[in-house]
Amino acid sequence: MASLDHPTNLKYSKSDEWVRIEGDEAVIGITDYAQDQLGDIVYIELATDVGKTIELDSKFGDVESVKATSELLSPVSGEVTRVNEALKDTPELVNDYPYGEGWMFAVKLSDPSQLDKLMSAEEYLKYLEGR
């Protein structure tokens, strides 16, 4: 786990999603730890569309790897502003660039206070040590 990347400018959920604030948007993806645990990702289904409202802890898709299929849960609520369509054809971007080109979707936050309930990188690392 020491070689995994967990940027300090992000917030983290217990279900292994990350949130990066960019202006008035929250960009969301899965953590380096999550993609490492899954192994080679072969398919991603994002069950959300631009303009749709997503609620905290609601399912926004599935990620399928050679090891398992996992549900993706939204770490915040808001209106979807962007969806990473590139993941349909190149799901391995999540393995290669979980915090860059492997982002999943972005929302305009409906309740910015939800960010306060997410973990810092340091808190997330401590959480992972206990798993």
C-alpha cells in the first residue's frame, strides 16, 4: 500500500471514491487503492447522465475487473455536470490514471457541507490500515 498514491488535495469516502473541487464542481472517481484492489478494469458502466440529480451514497454505476464487479457510490449530492464518456471505450484509464483521465463524473454540489464528512488523505490512509 505504501506505493499507492493518495493526493492531499482530495477528499475520500469509506467506499473508496475521491472528490476534487474544481471551481463550483466536484469531480469524482475511485481511489488508487480501489483500482489496485480490483485489478485490471475491463468495463465501467456509469449510470448517470448530465442534468440528472444524484444523492449522497446512491449508486452511480458499476466497475468490472478481472477479479470482481463493484458498485460505485456517490460521495456527495448534486446535479451531474459532466460524465467521462472515454471510460466506455478505455476503462483501463482508471487503472492507469485514477486521479486524472480516469475520473468518472462531476457534479454541482447541492450541499457543500457533505465535504466535511469525507476524509482527508491522512485520515483515509489510517482508515485503510484498519481494513
